[in-house]
Amino acid sequence: MTRHVAVIDIGKTNAKVALVDLAEMREVALRRVANAPVADGPYPHHDVELLWSFILDSLAAINRDQRIGAISITTHGATGVLVDAAGKLALPVLDYEFTGPDAVAEDYDAIRPAFAETGSPRLPVGLNLGAQLFWQQKRFPADFARAAAILMYPQYWTLRLTGVAANEVTSLGCHTDLWNPWKADFSSLVDKMEWRRLMAPVRPAKDRLGLILPALAARTGLDPQTPVFCGLHDSNASLLPHLLSDRPPFAVVSTGTWVVSMAVSGNTVALDAARDTLVNVNALGDPVPSARFMGGREFSLLTQGQSQDWTGEDVEAVFTRTALLLPATQQGSGPFAHHTAAWLNAGGLSNGQRFAAVSFYLALMTATSLELIGADGPAIVEGPFARNRLFTQMLAAATARAVVASEAATGTSIGAALLASHQRTIQGKGDRIEPPIEPAWADYARSWRAAVDACR
């Protein structure tokens, strides 16, 4: 059995290569690099060559200390890659925050499928991958015509590692407008635009696509027989361990640049596309009601350069003053996409008090997302926010349900590593936080909701 899996984890803000020990279900090595788009060329794009060098150097360094038995890949969503017949880029890999696709929004809206077909809400800039491809074809027709395949972002890296072209449903089903989760097939948009011929074959996330290419094995020191698995979208990587082991109903909250909430066997609700709810597709191919907002980005901007230390007195002061941050500091997505952020009762907040209020804001935004998707049962928080006790306690208070703070440094890595495993049950680890007994927590959540409602 493979024990050590190297996971290539390309996030929007950082790229990582982690070594996961499947016997202990934990990361035993981690290398990280900042992942910022570059502005040269025809439009802002991802520096895939810098990332490629980082990946290969990391695999080599990790393998020197601990033999890598397999490789898996996970990446952020809303990203696709056009490659030519030689596997080279036909166009740079567009940064989904680029505003270019908005220039043809009216034409795109006339042909994109309805929410009922795809579970994909209409999002700004390039957050719908279909809008990116539509704009690229209109703006760069000759380059687009050179494309031999359209790949989702995880499978671009598997192509470079193995030479095998593939696609996979968790990335195809991530608000792309390209996938019909109810039929498990490409959407009507793909056929309208005649893109089906370009779509690489759809393979299960757990498929072993091939072995690492001989030249890369020589470059990294890996065994030439090292298998590479198909890979999946990062939020769905966080969800996978819980699909294999937890008893529904439950929800998983994957935190990074985006906070993505996914409900498993929750209450039946009508999803509201205007509030950034959507249907994801999990690694088993099943539709999953989901909601998202750019919480990690908000946290970074709101706390930049400030201490993240706090005391119980800071929390009490925020409660006493009912110091509130109202949405949304990142507009254009999330449950309050068109609200303008505002502070209430916040004059003269200390750094600790401000940090507490920001943490509460992010928890209450998450609680709103969970309500919109009908979540029930405990909420399992993966990623950086799991280590923020103020966030997890307020989330428990606002939902009146338990919160489990995952111990994994990044749930995405564990989930992606499981693609290389035959394990069917996973022993999850994490603190279970029950709703606080003190009424001040729930009172604060009610005050925040009332203030938000008053602004709508």
C-alpha cells in the first residue's frame, strides 16, 4: 500500500507541495510559495512556469528525505487551460479576477445555460469559466483555434506530469457553466460553442492516469514507477474525507482565499443564485448544495499589518458595545454581493477588539451561507479558520449547532492524498465546539443579522 503521497496544492494565494502520511493521516512535510498573477502578456495570468519549477524542486527536496510513493493534485476552481497538440499553452492561463470577460457579458448572458440546468450562478469577471472561454475565443480567435484540448486546472498539471490529457467532474462542476450535474454530462453551452470536441476525456478523481514521465523522474529523483492520480478541485478535496467517514447530515466549511460551505444530506431548500449559492459536484460524482464568499481575502485585508492577539476582555468589550462589521468588504460575490461594508459602534476599537469583530463577521457570513444551503448537523471547518477560536465559537453560536475544528493544516492535502488510497473510513481529528452557554454570543449574532437586514 502507498503510504506517502505528495500533494500538489495550487491555491489562489499560495501554492504548496505537501507530503501526506496516509497511515497517520497527517502532513509530514510542506513547502509553500506565494502564487500571484502576472500582468505581462495579453491579460493577467498565472505564472505556470514559476509554479512548475517550484513543484519539481519541491518534489525533489521532499523525496530526498522521505520516498514519495504517489502524486495527487488539487487546485482552486474557475480556471481552465487551453493547450495545443504538443501540450503547450495556446493562451496564457487567465486569472479569474481579470475583468476582461465582463466586456462581452451581454453576449455571454444570451447563450449561457440557466441556473436550473447547471447549478451555476452568474458571477462577475472570470468566475464562470465558460465566460472566460467565451471571451478568449472572441478576443483571440487565432490562438483559440490552435487549442487541441480544454483542461481543468488540476488536470493541466497531470498532463505535464504524465503526458495524459483528462478532465474531472469536481472542477467541471465548480460554477463553470460547462457541466450539468443532474445528467453528469457537459452543458448545452459546450455544444452551442462547439467545445465538446476540445474537452479532454472525463476521468474519475481517483483514476491513476499514468506514471511520472521519465525525464521528470530523473529531474526529481522519484521512482520512474511513481503513479500520478487524476486530482480534483480543492474544496471538494476538503469534503472527500468526510464523505468517506462521517455520518450525515453534516457540512464542511473549506477556508482559504474563499470560504466554501458544502451541505451533505441537509434540509431541502431552493438555492438562490443571486446570493452565490451553487451546486458543486463531489468526488463521487454527486451534486452538493454549496455557498461561498471571499472570506480569506477579506480576513487578509482587514487584519493586514495588525496584531492577531486578543483577550477575553476584548471579546467582552465587543459584545458590550455591539461593535459590528457589516458586509461586504469584498463585493461581487457571496451572500451580500452588492452590500457596502460598514462598521457600527466601532470607534476607537483596540487591535484585539477589532480582530474579534472581524472574526465574528467572518463566522456570521459563514453561518449565513450554511443557512442558505440548508445545512444541518455539525459544521466541520477545514483550513486556516479552524485555528481561529473566535471564528469557531461564533459559528457554533450563530448556527446553534456544533462546530468541529479540523486539526489538519490543510484539509485539501489530506483529501487529495486519499485519491491514492483504498481506505474507505478515515478517523477525523479536531476539537468539537458546542454552542457557547453564555447568551452574549447568540445575542451578538442576532444583533448582526438585524443590522444586516436593516440595510437590505
